[in-house]
Amino acid sequence: MDKQFYVYIMSNINNTVLYIGMTNNIIRRVYEHKNHLVKGFTDKYNVTKLVTLLSNSTFTYSEPIPS
């Protein structure tokens, strides 16, 4: 059984801050952002609006390109 993964972009009400995240449970994750349940960047900058959502059943990890 493949697991579903989501890449999402959220913003604050004024669209001046963007946050890009990845999760396997988008409903839970958006709820956490909107209710400020996880302290950090999105809580500090009041990022609560879901802007874009992409879903995929496969996840591929690649090593960063050395600089």
C-alpha cells in the first residue's frame, strides 16, 4: 500500500510570508497551523492560509548537491 504525501504552501493573511511544508496527513497539519499548535515559524508569522496543495503517492529523497 502506497502512502500519500502532500507538499503544501501556506501564507499569512496579507500574503507577505510563504511557508512550504510536506506531510502525510494534510488535514491534521493544516489544523495545527491554523490553531497555532506547533510553535515556530508559522506561529510567529501567523501563517494560517493554505495557498497550494500537491499530492503524490511516491516520495523520492535526493542528496543535496555539493556546493
